[in-house]
Amino acid sequence: MPRAIVISEPVRATSAVVFAAPHSGRVYPADFLARAVVDERVLRSSEDAYVDLLLASAPDHGAPLVTSEVPRAYVDFNRAADELDPALIEGAPRTGLNPRVASGLGVVARVVANGRAIYSGKLSMAEARARLSRYWQPYHDGLSGVLDRHRARFGRVLLCDVHSMPHEALNGHVERGAARPDIVLGDRWGASCAPEVLEQVEAAFKAVGLRVARNAPFAGAYIVQRYGQPSVGAHALQIEIDRALYLDERAVAPSADFAAFRHLMQDVVKAIAAIDLGMPSQGLAAE
């Protein structure tokens, strides 16, 4: 069975930054594969595949790396525990549905990429709660612990919650004639991260030649909403990387550019780990 959380700590913590890759899990439970009506390759289309490997150098630069072996199609750590889809889970409430749940991408996903159904029927509420208890809760307990320890040690902390986006996700979000971004930084329009911190992260990507956009089409979901409290020195950014830079999306396998892009990301990780978070920001209105 997959491990809910894997924490790679540095030998010596010298950075107030915590890197995380919550959607790179690729250990699929046998009973899940047996129950799914699509094959494993289709299920894997939901992964932020190999982002954990792109961030693997973080402990070398004094920063912890938090990952999971749990596939996103099984449990989504970037959703709240109550984002239960009544179209999939028996007894889930139908009131107050948000667009993520309505589209089948709740904490237990109903669909994978391009809206393909994972199951032929519904899941029981007991099964959904068992997944949350076994995987979702330990992941967030562990991540919370790492962030709390770092903020106690350094007086502030930055969570870089790193994901990858399908290349086609930007279709319709780039103005005609404009350069297509490689990276999208989401700070929930200023609510989860102080602007001076965001600017330093943006500069780290631009320094290696990557084009960066902010908040569109990804402003940040549950994780940065939960952990980003810049008024008390807790900053959080959702970072989306265009998969076309390193991945064969159809095969869900590293592309010919993977090694070169991984090397480039080592420079980015080093630069981010070294940024100055300054003193905790006070009284940000966006909170």
C-alpha cells in the first residue's frame, strides 16, 4: 500500500522554505486498479508526474521535501476533507457544491483527465472516510508539523506547493500574440503569500529563462488556502509547471528533455531555498 506521506529532511535545516509535491504519488492499490473502469495509464493522467523528482535536491539546500506515494486519483490532498462528490459517494450532501466537486474532482475523484469516469458505480461513505483517515489526515498532519517546526525555528515559513499542468490547460488563457507562460504562480490573488516573497520566487524561475504568469488559470486551491497566512509569517504558493517542458504527456513518462529540465530545476530550487522571507508581514488586508 502507498505511504501517505514521505518527508525528506535536510541534514541541517538552513532554509525557511518547505517544498511539497502532493500529486506525484504513483503507487496504485491493487483493489483500486481492479475496481477502476479505465487502465492505469489513464489513471496516471491525473498525476503531477515526477514533480517529486524535479524537487529532489531540496534537502541538499537545507529545505525539507514533502511528498506522498498516494495517487491523486485515489485521494486528492489539495481538496478539503468535506469536498465529497454526491455523484460518486453515497450519502454525500448535495448542498454547497463548489465547481471542483461538481466537475468530479473532489477529495475522492470521480473522473480523471478529460472527464473520463473512474468507476462504474458509487462508493460508500464508509469507504470514502476510510481513505481520508488512512491517507488524507496523515498527510496534512505531517505537512502541518513540518510547517509549524520551520516557522518556530525561523520565525516565518514559505510552503512551495508544486504541481504540473497539462500543456493544453493554458489554451484560452493566453492573449493572442503573447508569450505562453511556463510557470503559473498562485497566491490566491495576494491572500496566501506576501508580494515581496512572491516576487523572489518569480525571479528564481525567470533567472533560468522560464516565463511566469500569476494566478491565471490557477490561483491556488485548498493547500495554499489552508496554510497561507502571511500576516503571521506563514506564506504559501501553488506553483504549476507546464508538463510539456519535461514530460511525454500521452505516455506519462519522462520526455527526452527531462534530464535537462531537472538540472534547470535544481538551480531554481537552490535559489528559492535561499530567498529572504524578511520579517512576518503584518495586517495584510487580503487575509
